[in-house]
Amino acid sequence: MEAEYGLFIDGQWASPPGRARFETTNPATGERVGSFVAGTADDVRRATAAAARAYPAWRETPPPKRGEILLEVARRMRTAKPELGRLVTQEMGKVISEGLGDVQESIDFIEYMAGEGRRLFGETVPSELRSKFCLTVRQPKGVVACITPWNFPTAIPNWKIAAALITGNTVVLKPASATSRCAAEVVRLYEQGGLPPGVLNLVTGSGSVVGNALVEDSHVRTVSFTGGVETGRDVYVRGARGLKMVHLELGGKNPVILMDDADLPLALDGVLFGAFGTAGQRCTATSRLIVHEKVYESFLNLLTARLDRFPVGDPLDPKTGMGPVASADQERKVLEYIELGKKEAKLRYGGEKLRGGAYDRGHFLRPTIFETKHGSRISMEEIFGPVLSVIRVGSYEEAVRVANGVDYGLSSSIYTRDVNLAFRAIQDLEAGITYINAPTIGAEVQLPFGGVKNTGNGGREAGSVAIEEFTEIKSVFVDFSSRLQKAQIDSETAS
Ligand code: UN1
């Protein structure tokens, strides 16, 4: 199934002569998935120049017209969903229901943003003077750089692209190398949907070459980045030198609090999905389970018994619960954390690479559970794999202290039947997202997405606020008094 791709610049797919290439592989089988151009700083310059040239006409295209193109892209993506969802699974390793879900999230978001083309609301605001009208309008920023991770190979590029485009920006996309084919197929759908040349460009390649060149490019006004904390910090610093807006969506160490009055079977399903869905490789993954001591043993017994019947294997098989982790690199990092966990905590389940038969061709790990104390490294650092740290607590107050006692704050959850406690948790949990009686994953696109502390730098994606990342606000004062009126100077007394 291997396919060769070029860069997409100014409406043309091309492989510039002399460029090195790289490949992506299926993490379940080791088979090649695609071959791509290793972009250079020169490719980035050509892409941003094309985006800058396309900008004036795109900016003047009425937003509802831009929305029509987005709707056409969404329509085509719906038709392509079975194939594209399968590609997500083949290139990234998430199980097929989640591969299709990744594409569905893309469709939902593009449709949502298409509708934004008929809103893009500003404000009307009273004036302190007579015969004067005040309002705000939203304007695009210009050329936007979108740098996206491998864990949501279609959804996250679309979160960024669709929001940037509807607001009138032009885009250069630099996807994670490991899922370049998914990104290229997404870009192709935008091309087929009727986007003018240069409005969306794709430069594949490494973060250190393509990513850095993009962040430092003088055409680029805004950088939208989703990825790890350390890379995000570096992107922020590089962008700061050019006084750019840098939007960061970074890691998580998301807790589920399980209270003693919780519906345990419901929580069991939620914890399994939250911790081991996408093999734990979501920024929203449940990586800490904070359990009230009264239900601690009984819940862990239920959980480990369920894991005995939780099939890990071929992600294309609809019966599989968890596929491989996304790459050899990812496998190595997670196994390092597992080894660390064996030293500093009590291994309760799993803790190993799966071997034998088809497992030997891919990066399969057993779902892993550690019993640990708050403060151990495995309970504080983002692992981004199928590893759950379980922490015993004696009260709601202690649970919240533990939940908030990390550097991240993306998603959070509490299972309780006590409505007062649920509302207290909404108030108390330091996170951008709180779920009540539901797992930490699966945010819907029409709500803001993002977090506090090291999870980001304050912005939000998705929901109607997503457009803030990609627009400048202009304040407009219309004076229809036909004379000079002076604000802040008392016009009743001034001569
Ligand atoms: C991510 O892991 O970076 O809420 C995004 C969720 C998904 C998005 C996750 N809708 O789990």
C-alpha cells in the first residue's frame, strides 16, 4: 500500500530534486505506509511565500463563501471516511473504531467551522459621546503555521486548518513525520474541495528543520502547535523572538477521581476507555486513577479482571480493544517508564512488551497498572502510553489535592452519585475540562479544548472561541456628529 507523496505548495504536488525522503510504517506490522519529501528551510520559504501571495484574495473572500468550500471538504471527507479511517489505523495504530472516530471528529469540526463563516461575531458597544457608534470586527492574521502531532493524525490538523481558513488566514501545515500520509490525504481533500492555490500548503519533514524554519519565518504571524511540553517550550521561545502569537496545546496527567459512592461498573468502562483507548496516547488520556480507600481493592479487582479479557492486537480487527503504540520510539519511552515504575511503585498488572506471533512485528505493550503514591515520577510525568497510576485516598479533599498536585491541567473526571460533590469538583479541579461520571477523553468539538498550567499558554481550540486564536480584533469608532468630539475630555464643559 506504500505511496509516494510530494510537498504541496501553491496548489502543486511536487518533489523538489535532490531532496531526501523518509517513510512511515505501520506500527502493528512494520509495513511501509508512505514515502515523503524531507522538507528543507528553502521549501518552507517557498510555502510561506505562496501562502502570503494567496492571502489578499482569500482574506477578501466572504466568510460564508469560505464556509461553502469547507462544507465541500467535509462532504468529501465523509465519502472518504472508511478509507481514511483505515489509513489512520494503519499509519498510527489506534483501533479501527477510533481511526474512524478520528476522521469523524475532523468532519464534525470542519462543519462546525463552516457555520462560523456566517457568524464571526463582533460586538457593538455604547459610546460615551453622542452621535457616535462603536463596534469590533474580526480580521485574519495572515499566514499561519500549524504544527500537529501523530496521535490524532486527521483531527488535530483539521482543528487548526478549518479554524484558520474560515477566519481568512492562509496556512502552512507541518504534520508529525510519523503520520505524514494521513496529513497529505487531508490536504488533498481540501484541494479537491476547491481551495484556491497557496491557501493551504503542506511541508513534510522534521521538526528541527521544517518546524523551526516555519516558526522563525517572517511571513508567519501565528503558530498553532500541539505536541509535547519540551518542544512546545522551544517553539514558544523561538516564536517570541519574532513577537508571534504562539498557541500551545501540550501534555496532560489527567485524573479520574473515584468516590466511594460511585457507580463502579460505569466507572470501570470509563477508566478502561480513558486509560487504554488509543493505547493511552491522548493528551486527554486517563493516566491517574485516584480511588477512595473504601472501594480501592474491589475496584482494582474488577479492573484487572476486565483487563484479562481485554484483547490487545490487530487494530483493524473490530474486536480488538487496544492496538500497538505508535512507533519504536514510543515503545522505548513507555518501557523506560514501566521499568522506572517497577522500581518506585507496585506493579499490579501488565508491565511488559507482548511477544510471539504477530506481536513480534509490531509495538504491542500489555496494559499496565501501577499502585503508587502521589509524587512518584510515574504519577507526575506524562507517559503517553497504556500505563495507569492508581493512588489511594481517604477523602474528597485529599483526592482533589492529589488531582491538582501535578504540573498539568488538561482533562479531569469524577465518578460520584453525590450531586454536591460533582459541582464542587467542577469548581475545585484545576483543568481545562472536567467530566462528571464519564472518562477524561472524548471532548466534543463545539466546546473549547485546552488546559491550564503546563498544558498550554492560555488559549483554547475548538468551540466558538477557536476563532480567537486566528483573528485580530479591530475596534471601530464611527462619529456621525459632524464635529470634533473628544473622548475623555468632558464635552459638556470643554469649550
Ligand atoms: C489530544 O489527545 O491531543 O478529547 C486530543 C479527546 C479528543 C481529542 C484529544 N476529542 O480525547
